[in-house]
Amino acid sequence: MNEELKDKLEPLLTGRTLSEALTILPFYDEEIRERTAEERLTGLDDIYDIYISSEMSAEIYNKLYLAMYRSMEKKYSVLAVKQGYQNMKMMRKQVFDSVIGGSDCFTVIGNAGIGKTKAISRAAELISGNRVIELSSPFTYVIPCLTLQCPFDCSVKSMLLEILRNIDLILGTEHYNSALRSRCSADVLIGNVSQLCMNHVGLLVIDEIQNVTNNKNGTVLVSALTQLINNSGTSICMVGTPEVNVFLAKTAFLARRATGMQYTSLKYDDYFKKFCKIVYGYQYTREKTHIDPKTTEWLYEHSGGIISNVISLIHDAQEIAIIKGMEQLNIASLRAAYEERMYMLHSYIAPGIVHNSSSTVVALKKSVIPKNIPINDDFSAHNKKGSVSIQELYETSKAKEVDYFSLLREHYTVEEIKI
């Protein structure tokens, strides 16, 4: 590796130093609870800025840093100079060969809302130090980590132009406008982008890669990215949701690009409890409350172990409490946030239900079913799990025109089982 480049790279962080560097805790002043509703509602948005380091974020940081480092080792070497000549041939539509060889291509796959995009953003900030590296010999600029999104239509040309546009935004160059004026083909454009990535980009991160799943151009786009890797020696990280696994598992060629890390929703463990306690402490309602195990369990049930859902519940619960004059963060305001603001997610979260992908039916896990409990306008008084029979819930759902399955979830813990 170029010694000057090596000296200017940010150091690799580990352990507690890394955890503290990744974590973001916005300043919080207890006195804000005494201010006007307007000030408290605007200050409430600070909750969205909270980020607490996890095992996932540490793994992603290390993977991205090491991939970037391997990519940097190839820059400005003899092979890089030879590859530059080959890229020029490609841009002139001449026969060319890949000399420098490929670098890392890996995936970060995880459920929507678990925080993988934020983890990658935090990792990229630490890797680059929020700066562009300036070298004197040869004089050039290097972007340690460049992040962009996969085009919704999976167009190869759109992807290549997006890379150029992002490079221009950071370096102040005009490659994007030049490519538009020349109206060059994707074959010619990939030679140009390969050369720029080889000279100026350490790691390329492509988010929303699941767009390739249901698009006829998906395989072509992944093939183009493979060619970009081989022609530039630049590491590429593809980030997406689990649905992309089915697509990448189709062939060995695609499956090789699927090696990497996979994450699901959080377990009910010490990290989740710690996360809830910290976020719950950012209170903007008049009355101060403290989180207890029952509330933490409720948050887990009604968030599905998804970090973004926890944030939304605590934020919206306080917003509702302030607007409606309840002025307290508790189960009542959290339930109001769940029912009023997150109704579109109910079928995905399904509190009280244990999911099993091989299941074919839904069965009760706990079924204490007392008989002859009247259903009337005071029905909410019986709103405890196991206190109302299934038949009565069914009749109530019909009479009050509410979803039967939602009522069932409120009163029983159910589990899918295979029969």
C-alpha cells in the first residue's frame, strides 16, 4: 500500500473504544419537561438521533473497514497502472483484460428496521473520519467509503451514473455531466467508472439491493457490479432485506456474491433492555416515569424486536401524550401509539404470536377459557389475556366490526405449529 495513504487512513477501532465511537446520545436536559408544548414537541425529535452500539454494528464496522483496507492496498500499485490501460481500451471499445483482479464482494442482509443502514452509516463515518483523503504523491483524492442506493429499476446505466454523480458531489468534479453529454453506452461507461473507483474510491456500499429480486434486470446488474469489481479492485458491499437471498441462491455465480452477514430482529436480551431503558429516559412529558420489566416486555411484544419500531412507539406515545394532555409516558400512551400510529404494521408484528416459517396452522399456546363472561360496553374491563372465551371474542368482533384476530392477540398468546 502507498505509505502516505496508509498513514492517512483512520485507525481500526476495537472493543470499548469502538462501542463509544459508534454510540450517539443526543444532549438531554431534564428542564425541557417544564417548557411549552411547542418546545417539547420539537425537542422530541432528538429521539430519532439516538444510536447505541450493538454486536451487529461492531461486526459491520470491522467488515467494512477490512474490505476498504484490502481495496486500498491495490491502489497506485503496478497492477493498478496496468489496469488503467485496460480500462482505457474498454472506454474506446477495444479488447481488454482484467489485470488487477477482484476484491471483496459481500452482503449485509437483515430485516427492515433493525438498524443495518444506520449501522453502515455510522461505520462509514468512522472509517472515513468524515473527510476525503488528500495525497501528494501522486496528487489525488480518495473517498474511503462511498454509499449509494440501488436503482429501483435495476438499470446498469443508472447505477453507473449514480456512482459518478456521488463522486462528483464529494470531489467537486464533472464526470456525471460529461457522461450525460457524451451519451456513451453502458459498456463504455463501466470502463470510466472502473477507472474512477480504482483511483478515488476505497469501498463502495450499495443499499436497497433487494430491488434486484423482482426485476428482470437484476441478474444483469449484479453481473455489471462483478465486472466493476474485477476492473477496479474496489470492494463492494451490498445491503438489503432477506428477500434477496432467494434471488442470490439461484445460481453459484450469484450465491458467491451472497457471502456475508445476516441479521434478524433482536432477542429479548440485555441489549434490548438496555436500549429501551436509554430511549425511555428521553422524556418530554410533564410527568416523569420510569421503565419497569412489564413495560420492557410490552415494548418487545409490540415492536417485534425491531429497533425502529421501539423508537417510533416511544416517540409517538409522548407526542400523543403531550397533544392530548395526558402528559405521561406509560402503557396507556404506548398502547395509543401502537393502535393509532402503527396499525399498518400490526400483521407484521403480531404481539403474542410466535412465528415458525414451516407452520401451517395457528394454535393457542395458553388457553385458559372461562365461560359465560358477558360482553357489553364495559368489555375493556376484561382486557386481560385469558379472561374472555374465544367464542365471546368472535361475537364481539362481529358486533363491533373489529378484526377478530387482533382481539385474539390481545387476550391469548398463540403459537404457530406444524401438523
